[in-house]
Amino acid sequence: MTAQNVRRVASSDNSPHRLTHRSPPSSALGRGLGDGSIKQWDSISGQVSRARPPHTLGLVSLSVDPTGKHALYNTLEGLTCLWDLEDGEIKGSFESYARTGGEPTEPSWSVSLNPKGGTYASTGGSSNVTIHSAEPGSFGERRATLTSGRSKFGLYCKHSPDGSRVAMSSEAGQIYIFDLASNSLQTTYSSHAMAVRSLAWSADSSLLLSASEDKRLILHDVRVSPSGKPGSGAVATLTGHSSWVLSTDISLDGRLAVSGSADRTMKVWDIGARAAVSTVQDNGEVWSVSWRPKPPAHGTAGEAQNAGHRLKEILSITSGDLDEDLSIALTSLVKTAAHDAAPKHDLRTIVDAVKDSGCASELEPLTILPIVVGSPRDGAGEMVDLLAHECSAKEVVMAIEEAVEVLERHLHSEGEEDHGDHGSQAPPATQLVRLIRAYAETIPRWPRWKKDPKDAVKSRFAELESVISHVSREGSVQEGRAMVSAVSQLVLALSHGANQDTKPLLFHLVISAVGAFPNHFKAGLARSAFIRHFSRLVVPHSQSSSAPEDSEDVLNGVWSALRSIGLEAKACESTPSIATFILLAHDPSYTFSIANLTAFYPTVLSALQANIALDEILAVLINTLAPLHKSTPRPDLEVDLAIPLVHILPHIASNHPDPDIRHYTFRTLSLVLGLCPPPVRFGLLKELLADAEMPHQMRIAAVGLLKEAVLEGLSGETQNMFASPYLLSTFGPIILRPDPPDMFDTAKPDEFLDGPEPLRLVECLGFYYVLLQRDQQNRTGVRDASSLRNIQRSLLAPLATHLSSWKTGLTSSSSQLQKNDRLLQLDILEMWTSRIYDAVDALGSTGRSQ
């Protein structure tokens, strides 16, 4: 259903009481107006067929039963009426504001007819739902009160299509779902921060969409397991409105949703892709929207002929311009729209016309799907969806299978000489997403699936996995996320009919899709972990251009799909791979232990070496190791785990293009070293500082890692290599000297200042100064007279001498700005040299040169 069709049934003006409601195909639309009147409209002609006299204070709620025979409405003051849409008479009325039998009053605001008949629900003054009789003789009598335990105003209530539950939303943002068999509260969702104005159930009662004043719509998984366990809750957030979202509805096929907002727009959303596909501007606040149901199917030749006439009328086509065979005519229209440079009718217009005329069953999927699946034109994806939803399941599956094979051959042959002119094509990823979504719509109604699910999908899934792997090599972030969402949608669609033999195939398909796009879920997990454990080191910066919530929505959808086939975290633990690692990293309820991390260790090391899934890996390492680092006593990390990380992480911390990743990686390296036994840590730091092949920036930063180890060693009472004479005998020749050793004799000031040595010397001097100050018991021997003389002779005195001469020897050809920058570097080195001499003097030594 396009936005154009949504507009036909969505109403909006400046009144908050103007309503529309979906009713069956043969009946009409009810509309309540701000002037208090209620009218019945014919959905085809758009004419008023029946109306009721206006109520004084206006109408606030309207509910039509599935048969289209009755409408229930509620007025602003709480008068509830049952209107017979066939004879136009009021069959019952109830004054909810009037006290009856000594019971307290609770004026109704929102009402909902139970699709099973016999009762209706109301909510209003509190966050309770009252069940009333809807029978004419006892209309309004209270049958039960469903209590939420809160006292906030109830804004909206809605029965599930199967009549087993009723959902209610409050002004505080909570959503309550009640079980009508037990008259008890089943579950509560606190997904919104502000009032929830509208709720919509999917036709199979498995999803609930909420619309809120916080400008968001949130999709909830509300399925109930056989054991009575409620669904996983919020699985997607739809954002895009700039003001309150006032109304929403889900299409009967569950693929699309529509929303109306105070920002004067209606948006159509692709539920599978979690994205808006169309926006319609209106002239007022949109207080209610509803999908028009599909017209009755046309089976006979006469009906097909009538459908053809309607199609011609909608598209303004004369009889001579369209083949009498409707199937041939539709194929011709689609082919022209997909291939011609300036077609009279574009694909989206044709899709709308086919839906409105009721001739979708005349489409030929084996002919049309190959034409549109690769088309980059607007409406091509919608045409594929229409074929999948309306045409023969067997034929559509055959067409999809052929299209997947063609796409795979094209991907395999890329780079080979091709003299054919195939015209413009949609990206392979877009084509594959369309085909996967078509499978999701078609396979559940395919007889072969119902007979033998495993046999129906085994070979097709294997081919999909192969094509997904090829597509992933050049797929964009958005394409990757769309692919994973489409696979999740497919698994959800097949979850109801899948047997135990089929579920491993569904799991493998999901893992293949996630694993094919390991760098496409940049949700800021590493940053969140860093902020949680190193808040004092956080540097504020602008938000990343990618939207973390989009990634979380995609992966929430993956988890929803996996749980729909009975799989939880243990299934991922038992099959270590980069895909299962990513999924566990994005599961907020899951915590990695060292044992679990060990199981994934080969995968983690390979991914680090390939720069894959760094966001997830760094987040898991930080979240796992930081608590251990703070525990007392601190446990030792197994050497087999620590050493490979210490060999890999420095290169990422030095060379990765993202400065945040470099920062998080360096902190992770610090955690790993801090959990090593002191002798192992000692040896690893020596390797880092002495390795001439190590990037200069890491050799500089490693001085800070050594300082951390030394301060920890000095703060402890037990014997530690970092608080012993081994420290200076091992690291003194590495860091307390110039690099190279003869630098002071050979380097000119410009050469010195243009290299990394000034920064390294600043770190080294700072380390030596801190060691002098903190090692008050002289456990390292740093305060020994011989040690002081050695450092002065090998580093301090030559450096002080050259600093003075270098200041006067800067080339006169340097610009003033460059000269000032270089003078600043020399001043910083001079400052640290002076501080060290002052510290030595404070110890009573005569180390300063006169």
C-alpha cells in the first residue's frame, strides 16, 4: 500500500477527534468528527452512506468489528454506543461516567470491540481496562476489571485480532498486555518516555506497534510461548517524525506500517527493513490512519474482465492500447515501465493500480520477476513484494530460485569481458534483499514447505548463503544491514512451520548473513564499554555519522528471529565464529566470562589480525578484563591468552585510521598487561620498548605502560620485579638514553625536532621524574649516587648542553610559526630536565652541573 492509498483512508484536520477505521472490503469506513457526528463512508465511492446525529462534546474513540456489522464509539464525556452499520440503529448505550450499584465511576476514553464478539474493553481514568458486555440486552455491564497496578490515565486500548488479549497504553508511556482468559496482566513494556497515543496489532497477533509523543514508533514482539512466556519486547524503533506520533496501523499482510503525526505528515514504514519508504504531507495534524483492506479476489473470467476495465480507468488507458489478455497486458506495462526511457506509467503507479483494481492475481511471476528484480527504478521492490504476496507460491518460488541463480552467475563472472548491454541495474545487494524478502512472503504458503520444510529450503538456503558471501565483498553498510534484516524477516516468517530438522538450517542462514558483514554493525559498543570502565579518560566528541540505534535494531531483529525458533545464547556459545561472537556482543543480557572468551579466542585473534569486528572485540575485552583488573586480589590472565594479544594489539593501536579505536585498543592492551603475572609483564614490556620494528608512536606510548607497572609495583608490599634494581638494569639502557645513542653527536636541531625523538624523550624524562619522586624507599636503586651519575652522564648533561645550543641554532629559513613550534618543543624538554635536577638536588645530591 503506497502513501497515496494511505491518504485515501487517513484523515486529518485540526481537531483531535477526527477518526477513521478499517472495515471489511464490502463494507464502509466509519469516521468520527470533532463536531460530534459519526458517518459511514463507502470505501470505493467515497460517499457518505449513513450518519448519526452529532454528540455535544465530540467523539474520541471508534472501533469496528471484523464483520463490519457494528461500530463502537465513545464520546468525550464517556458515553459509549454500539451502532448497527446495517440498519443504522443504536443497539446499546452506556454512560460510563454514571455510578451504578455503588461501584466507583471510571469514564471511558478509549474503547475496543472484542473480535470474538460479546464484549468490549474500555480504559480511561486509570491504567486499568474494564471489560463490558457488548450484547444489546446487557450492553455496558461490567464483566471484569483488569488492573495494571498503576494510576496513570489510560489513553488507548486495542484487542488482538485473535481476541485472546487486549493491550492498553498510558499517559506515562507504559504498555500493558492483559490475557483475557485469565483476566490478568501478562506483561508490561516501558519502551517510551512519553505518552503512547496509539497501538496496532499485526494480523497474526505476534507484533504490537506503539506510537508515542516521544516522536517514535516501537515494534514489540508479543508472541507468547506454549509455557506462557511473553515475547522479547521491543525489537525495532522507527524514527523520523519531528513531533508527536498520534496514530498507527499495520497492513494486513504485516509488511508495512503507517503512522500519522502532529508534524502534519503520514509515513509508510517497511517493517522488515525498519525504515520509512514514503512520506505524505498533509494540511493538518494526522490523528488517525488506517489501511484499506485488499479488495475481494477476482476468479472468474468476468471478474478478470472487470478488473481489467478498472485498471484501464485508473491508468487512463484506452481499450486499443492494452491487450485483451490481462496477464499479457500487465506484463507489457511492467516491461515498459522497467526498460523504456520515458514510460507513461512508472512501476510504482502500476503497483498501486494493480492493487486498487484487484487484478494482482493476473500477474505472471515467472515473466515479471526477472524484469523487475534488477530494476533500479522506483517501485521495482514493491512489484516484487506484490508478486510474492499475491501470486502462486509455487511459481514465485521458481522465479526467485532462477533469479538467485542468475545473480550468482553474474557475481562469479564479474571482471570477465561482457559485450552484452544489460542497461542500468540495481546493486546486487538490493536485488538479493528483494529476493530474500520475497521468499519470506512466499515459502510459508508454499505446499511443499508445509509437507517437508527441510527439503523445501535446504538447497535454496545453500545458494542464498553463497550469493550473500559474494555480495558482502562490496556491499555498503546500509546494504549489509538490509541484508541481515531481510534474512531475519525470512527466519521469522518460517519459524511457525519449521520443524526440528529445519531449525539448524535457519540458524546457519542467520550466522552466514551476520558473518558476511562483520564490519557493518558499528553500534559504538567499544565506546560504551570504555565510558563504563574509564569514565575519567573520556574525551567528548561529535556523534558518529553512523546511527548506532540502526545497528541495534538490526541485531535485535536477528535475536528475535533466533528466539522465534527456540535458540538462545547457548546456541551461539556452542558454535564459536565471528558471527556468533558479534551476536553475543550485542546481546545486553549476555556477559562473557574468561572461559567463554577462551572458546572464541582463535576467532578473536584472526579477526584482530584482519581488522574485523573491532568494535565488538574491543567491547568484549574491555567489559571482561576491566572488572578483573579492579578485583582484589587481582587474578592472573593465562599466558596463552595474554601473549598473542600483546603481540597484535600494539599494531592496531598504532596504525588504525580511527583515533577512537586506537585509544580503546591501547587501553585494552593496558588491561591485558595489567593482568599478566609480573615476570611475564616485565618481559612483554621489554619487547615492546626494545623492538626497533615497532611503530614509533607505540614505543613512545609503551613508556606510559611501563610507568603504570612501576607505580603498581611500588604501591604493593610484596616483592615485585618492577620495584627492584632489575627495573633500571633492564629498562635504563632502553629508555634513559637518546635513540640512537650517538644522536647528540650527529643530529642537527632540525633533524632532531622533525623526528619522533623529542616526544619519546619527554615520556622518558617524565617516567624518570616520577620514579625519583615515588620510590621513596629506593627499592629500584634510582636514588643511588652511582645511578644518578650514570643518568646525568648518559642523558641529562648532554641533553641540557644541546638544548641550549639548539635554541640558538635553529635555521633562519624556518617560518616564524615553525620556529615557535620548535622552540616550544625544546622548552618542554628543558622544563623536564630542570625538574629532574631540582628533584635530584632535593635528595641532597650535587648532580647538577655548574
